[in-house]
Amino acid sequence: MRLNIFITSVIWIILSSAIMQSCNNSQPGKIKLSQDYSNQSDKPKTTLSTLQIYPKEQQNIAIFKFKNKTNQPSLDWLQRGLVDLFSNELSQSPFLNIVNLTHLNELSNEIKKNPKAYKDINLAVARKSNAQIFLIGRYYYEGDSLCIDVELFNVNSGKLFKMETVCGAGLERIFSIVGILSNRLRNTLLNQDDKKMTPAQDFTEITNSLDAFRCYSKAMDYYDQFIWDKALEFLKNAVKYDTTFAIAYFKLAQLEFSNKNHEVGERYLAIAENLKENLTPSDRLALNLFIIRREKGFEAHFKALEEAVYDNPSNVELRIDLARRYRHLGFFDKALEHFEIALDYDPSRKSIYNDIAYAYMFIGDYPSALRSIDRYLQLSPNEPNPFDSKGEILLQSGNFKEAKNEFEKALKIYPDFNNSIVRTTEINIFTGDKKESWEFIKRLSKIEKLQQGFADFNHYRLIHYWKFGEFDKFKKQISKNLNKKDIELTDIFLAADFYASIDDSVNVTSIYKKAFSYFKNQLDNDIDYDKNINSLRIFTLVSGYKPRECIKYLKQNIDTKKNAQKKMDIYFTLGLLSARAKQLDQAKKYFELANLPNFHNLLKKIRNTNWNNTWKYVFESSQYFNKGMPASYLQAEMLLNIGKESGRKDLEVLARMMKAQYYKQNDLPGKMEREFNLAGIPTEDKWLFLGPFSSSNINGFDFKYIREDDVNSIHDVKHNNITYRWHHADDRLCDGYIDLKTVLGKSDWKTAYALIKVYSPDEKKAQIRVSSRKACKVFLNDNQVWRHYNLYDDFIDQDIITVVLHPGENKILLKLANNSNNWGYYFRITDENGNGINDLKYYPADEPTKGLALN
């Protein structure tokens, strides 16, 4: 039987769009401020000490720094440079794993504290690193020839089993010398079956420029430390020395895309693709995967990445990339498993501890996250990123002072570390520290070398003006931004939100009109089609500007040559805009065009998705079609079954809310409330709200507008000569999300309270599952049980708090603080399996319940 498929299409296309953004805009290895990273699943039920997959047998080789016997200090850089060259050559075999030099140095420093306990330091270090073989070497001159000696030792016996020497005519022959030596070493180390594999690539095929290699090596040092501006600078120097240096172009492309400099990124990517024969096989594979992600979309990339990891289980880079994709999708148990496997292959890859820490942070397990970061700090005490990451984890947990301390430590090591400056600026603005905020904004202005840094400066300068009431400066600056050659979506929406907050609807309309004309002009002149068609699509969805006019122009710009996913994005937008314009028959046709047969498989692959960019549009669309039509109800039933079969509570909750929406629009309040109870969500009429209170020049999150630890009576509150009253409200959607901007009205730089009573017939263990944008505290029976500051977006079950409910009445108070963005929260109370608890009853705080809680 063929169901009407417009609802299916709506969900598929919004989800696919959100996931594509999360996969394409991420910084390499660093969690950045982004609403597109998916957040929350239930916490993993098992520990990760037992893995399902183990590395295949490999020989681990420890390569120690070479000794400079040339009597030329200017060649000291080769002590490390030769390690990099040999590592590159030997690591091209899947049967050889190179122990990271940094790890060897750390072990060596530990052992040297008690040198008398060891006869041979190198042997002791190699054994501690779990290597089977270790290599030492030296370089020296014989006449005009540069010579390199290498010696291989068996770690188990400690005996030398191979020694090789190769000489060449001077330093310019260094790549050839290393290539010859590496081939001889491989022939010694590999068995006959291994030797039948494709011969390793000579480094001279990658670059024949010593200066290019030196710049690339330095760039990778900075890259590993997350110092993107320096990495970019040295990579650009590398390709100046060697215009055929393919891997340098590929790294440049990745950095430029992550900095949202798409045109430059595309140019570097095209050069790398043209030069891909100069890449090692593993780098060529990484390039192909990156191109698939750019051109064919999320599903094709994810499938190709899974297959690549299966075929290349010892490729640590691929496995880390796959783990990060799982983390972005919200499958934190799988992400953690793959991160642990990557550590098994390469215990010295210290940045994996950073990845693991963020995975734990996303499930609200802050102690585990901090333990992982502390391990990262032990391995990298002189790098800024471990301190920066620790600061982000502390900030996510709502500890502003401790977070600032960690960011300060990062900035002492590297004063231009962008993310620490951005986060400290954000804290200062949020907590109302005007002077400190401006000092850090000035620091941002000094690091405009990366576009992302420039964007941060512009954005936070505007936010500062708005937060601290400098409206004339805001208006002047936003006017300049909107008259630039390239207009950013963030500036458009920020300007519109600002003018809406001061009731200037004329300026809001003028901004939207100008923005629409800008995107039309960009597309008419064929300027960066992908970026501008997507920006126009998002603009039309968010702004609601003249849907009929937007429909007409989007129809003209559907590029049939583009991949299916991008076309589907536009068809979905056309469908929703048509529905807004009351063209329901046309809307159905567009939604059908947006349908793809693998919808259900996609849902299973996406653990969670945020409210603002995804689910609010799903529920908006269901409003147009629910009344008297079964399609959305049947779709909700299908979604519910998928959730049950795959153990996906987020999908179950969303399905129940879709059913509740259907029942509400068809005047079936009893059935609507039943769906809420099964999900553990109180209906919106059970909440009382107080506020919003202004927090323009203070830290409203920590300022007590009421007695937060003693809310025993519902009474008016006076603050700054304004009287605030507790009141009921409804955002008119049964989606499980309380949209505070609808409920409370103007709510930029505001703080509010939400209060509810929960009756339990007996004492019981339960879970409060809450997610909010931006900051939230949870009080149970006058005791604070949770606090967080959300760095990302609001997802179902983002924070899971285990509590004990007393017999009788239990009082739950939420304190919610906002900045200049969307504002709202998810809230539900469940058992440990994420199911609603049947005998709990929710009451408004201004109504009597059946009894009092036992303290």
C-alpha cells in the first residue's frame, strides 16, 4: 500500500540537511561552537574495556631521533626530520605501525629519572612502548657525501639484527637516501606475502623540495596542536616551494573549508585532486572520501567511510574520522569503541583523549570527560588545546570561573589561540563583565588572519554592543556588515532579531528585503551556487519572508545536475513555503519530489537532531496536514516502530509528540495527554512561568531573582521597579519542546523560571531528562541537582539526571538564561530505560496536589 509521503519527505530532507552541515563544517578534530553537532543518547550501558574489534597483527617500530654527527648545528632539524621521513616511508605498509616520537620522548623522560635501573635506555623505552623493533641512526659527512646509518634491534632479545648505510651527494639527495634505506628495511621486516603488495611510494614522488618538506613538517606540528593559523601559514609556504605538493594542498583545502572559506577550499581541493598521483595510498583514500562527502552527501560518505575502515582496519586516521562521525550523529557508544580501538593501534595518538573527552561530555558524564582530558594534559602539558578543551567541558557544566582559568592557561602557552579567546569572550558577555568582554574582543580583532577569526570578531563585537545596551554602535556596525560585498546569514538574522527586540518591524522588513535581493543577485551572477542557494533556502525557512516570491525564485534555481540530496533540500523548502502560502496541493507535490526510498535507514543512522534547525519544521508541516488526514498519524506509527526496534528513545519521543499533535488538532485531548504520559513529558499547561527578567549588565544565571531554594508560595516578584507574575502559557505546538520565545515574548539577554509539581505515590528512583538553550539549573524540592551552559544546541535527553522522588508532592524548578539566540527546553521524567512512569502525575504549582513531599 502506498501512503501519502509528504510527511516522510519532510522529515527526511530536514534530517539530511542538518547532518550534512554537521559533517561539512567541523574543524578537524576540535569541537567548535556549532549548532549542527548532534548531542545526546542514553549513556552507554557497558564499559569500554572489552572491545569487539582488535587490531590485526602488526609490528610496532620505535624510531628514535637521529644523531647529528656532521658538526653542523644548522642540520640539527634533521634529527626529527629523518624520523618523519622514515615514518612516512615505513607506515605505508599496513603491517608496520610506527610508535609516535612524542610518546617515546615522554617514556624516555620518565626512565631518565632513574637511569641506573636500566642498562640501555632505548631498549627500555622501546619495551615500554610495546614495540617489537626499534631503530636508531646517525648522519654524517664523508667528503662531499651525506651518509645515514640505521640499526634495527629486536626488542625482545635486545640484539642488533640489521645495519644499513647509504651515502649520497649532499643534502639535496636526502629523499633518495631515505627511500633506498626504507626499501631495504621493508625487505628485512616483511614476509614474502607482504612483499607482494603494491610497492611503497618514494618520498621524492610526494615532494622533491627539502624546503617544502620542512614547512610541511612544521605545519603538521601546529596542526596536531590545533593551532590552525600557524598550520595554514606553513602549508602555504610549503606549496610555494613545491607547487606539486599534493598532500599540502589537501590539508589546505580541509582547513579552508573548516574556516568556511569555501571558494578557496574548492580551489585547493581541485589542485589536490589533479595531483593525487603524488599522494600516498592512504592519503589518496582520504582525499577520495573527502570528495564523496562534498559531492555525494552524508549517506554516500558514511557508507564509504565504514567500508574503508573495514578494508583498512589499521588506518588510524580513517578510524578516528569514523568515530567522529558516530559522535556527531549521537552514537556515543560506537564512537567511544572506535576511539579506543584507535588507541590500541596507536597509543601515542594523544589527541584521541581529546575526542573521547568530548564524547563523554555530550552524554553529561563530566567526571569521565575530565579524566580523559587530564590524561591528554599529561601527554601535552606545553600545548594550548588540552587546557582549552578542559575549559569547554567546565563551561558546558556551567562552571564559568573554572572554565576561564583553563582558557587563561591555554592563552599563556599560545596567546592567539582563537577558541580560548572566543570562549572567554562568550563567558564575559554572558556574565555581564563589559570591560573584560571588550578586552577580549580587541584580542579577536588582532587574529583576523583566518576568516573564522574575523567572523568571530565581527559577531562578538555586535553581541557585545547589544548585550550592554550600546544600540547606536550596534546599528552602525550592522549597517556596514549588511552593505559589504559578501553578506553573512548570521548578520542578517542577528540584525533582524535586534530590531524585533526593540519593536522596529520596519527595519526587520527592510533587512529581509535586502537579504532576499542579495541572494537573488548572487545566483543571477552565478557566484558560488552551492553556498548561496543553500543560504537562500535557509533564509526563506527562518525568516518567513514573502513565501510566494521565494517559491518563484527557488524554482528557477533547481540545478538538476547537482546531487540528489541538494535537490531534495530545495524541494522540501518549496513544499513548506507552499504550505505557508496556503497552496496545499502544490506543497504535497513538492514533498513527494523530496522523498527518497532510504528514509527509514537514514533515521536509524541519526541518533539525535536539534529542535531549531530540524524538528520545529517537521511539526510546522504537520500542522498544515494533520486535520482530518491520516498520513501524519501513520507516519508517526512507523517512526514509533523504528524507535522501538532500534532502541532509539529520541525517535519514540518524537513519534509520540507527532501523534499528540494529530490528536490535538482533531480534538482528542485524552489521547493527546496519554502520548505525553508515555513519553514522560508534562503538557505545557502544567507549567508556570516567571519572567523574563533582564540580565543586561549582570550574570542573570547566578543572580537570584527569587528564593530559588525555597519556592513555597506563588506570589508576585518585584525587580527593577517591574512587577513579575507567575503565569501559564502555551507555544501552541505539541512537540515536547517549550519555545520560550513564543511563551515569554521578547527574551534576548533574559532569565526566567519554570515551575511544576510532580506527584508520586511512593518513593522512587527516576531520571530527569532536560535540554535547554542556553543555560539551565534544575532544582528538585529546593535543592539544586544540575546546572549546565549549553555550548551547542538543544536535543532530546541531552542531560540525564538521576534523582529520588519522594512520596507525595515534588517541586521542580528550572532556571533558564538566554543570550540573543533561540530559547527553549525539552523536559521529561522517565525510568532508567527512558520510558514515562505511569503513576506520576503533573500539576501546575498553583493547584493543590494529593499530598506533600517527605523531606
